[in-house]
Amino acid sequence: MKINRRSILIASGVGVLGLGGALAFGAGTSASAETPLADLLARTHIHGLAVDRQDPNQLMIATHHGLHALDLETGLTVQVSDHSDDLMGFVAHPAEPAGFLASGHPARGGNLGVIASLDGGESWEKLSDGVNGPVDFHQMDISKADPNVVWGNYGGLQLSRDCGATWEMVADAPAGLIDIAASAEDPERLYAATEAGLFVSAADAEGWQRAHPAQAPVTLVEVTQDGILHAFIFGEGLVRRAEGESEWERLHPGFEDRFLLYFAADPQSPDRVFSATQHGEVLASEDGGRSWRQLGID
């Protein structure tokens, strides 16, 4: 079974960001018309989610056509700026409330390398080309244990220890890699969701060990700010456990023909979580993922 975040086939059918205002970000944003979520999703697809830490009523949606903000009360979205790049990799900075890192493709084509925003996505600055770049990280994460540590996958697993400014190639990616998640407890620990299961490395992205016994595709892995590891596993559904524990909790057994690709928790209210499916649906849960409702539908 070949699974990746770009084209998914189912057989069954204090670093650089810590400098704050010292970065000279590009100016020039343009107001965007409000668009119902369903209309937005009909013309683009999702590459990442994050709850706005400055306004938890907003869900940030990284797409093939830039970053959009969903007002959770009205169901309307706006494009955050006139930057319409394809944000294949997108992650919220755990220590900068308005900070994001991203990678992907410029609207004009090519690769973005690693870019950063400190103003909620209104403007972006290129940080680095990465190794053998400009890179196009489809899998990318920032360590919540040490926000200077950033992981990305392009030609192998790359590591930055200065929040994206410089990079080194550290290891080959695990076979069939779908997603990665950095630990909230240990900056050296990395989780890998693959076609063959969920794995963890204690250091250097090597010596991978199974983190869950299921030998089935894992379409997402996410570690929340409070150190809770989440994964969506074929045949198991959505599961979670604390990083320091061994027992898994099965939150939701499955979503019929759907599986989850992206996941975001509200840092201020961890049981308030959001996800996106392979069909481009955006789901919300108020009980940590045990029950869900679809956003943007009547």
C-alpha cells in the first residue's frame, strides 16, 4: 500500500524566531474576501492545521494556495495575506504565539526552502534553502522540548538546531514515511508515521523502534504541547498516549472510508482538537477526539 501526503492511494478504495522584530519580514498584505469554508475547500486542498494561539476562535488552514484563517463562529474563511504559496510543510511555533514555519512551493513554481512568519502569516521571510535545496519539506515539525530544534524530510531527514537557519542531513528517512512528530519531552526524540506502522527514534533519527504494535499504515502522528502522542492507524482509528506511558487509549475506532491526515490541538484547551481527512473535510472535537463534527456544512 503506497501512502503519502501528496497523493494517497487506498488499496480498499530561542533561535531565529526568538529574535522577534529583528527579522525584516516582507510587507504588503492584501485584504481578502470572506469565503465559506465549503467554498474554500472546493477549490484547494489542505496541508496543515493550527489553532491561532492569539485568537483560539480562529483555525489556521495551510493550503495549496496560501494560509487561510477560519472563524469558528461564522464558518467563514479569509486568506491571511496575498502570499498564495503552496504550503506543503506547515507548523506552528510552540514558543512564538504568532510564529509559523513552512516549506513547499512558490506560486510561480520551484521550491520555497524554509520560510518563517512572526505575524500570524501576514508576511514571510526565507530562512534557509536547507541541504541540497531549496528544499520542499512535506514532513516538518518543531520540537516542543526545544523550539530551536526543527526536523524536515527532503532527500533524507534534515535537522536544524537554530530554528531553521542552518541544516544538516542526519539520516535516511524510514521507508514509507508519511508524517513526523518531534517529542515534547526530549529534543532528540522523533516519531515517524509510516506505511508499516508508528516508530520512534531516541536520537539522530536512527535506531527506530516500534511505538505502537500495529503493523499498519499510520497516516498522522502529532505530539501536543502537553506531551500527548496522537496517531491515526488503519484498523485502529485515532489513538493516543502520554509520551512517558506505554498504554494506548483508542479515542475513535474509525471514520468509515475516511482517515485523518492533519491534527491540531488548542494549546489553551487540549481537549479541543481539529483534524482534516483525505477528502479535505475539516473536523472538530470538544472531547479530545472521542466524538467529531464536520465544519462547513449546514
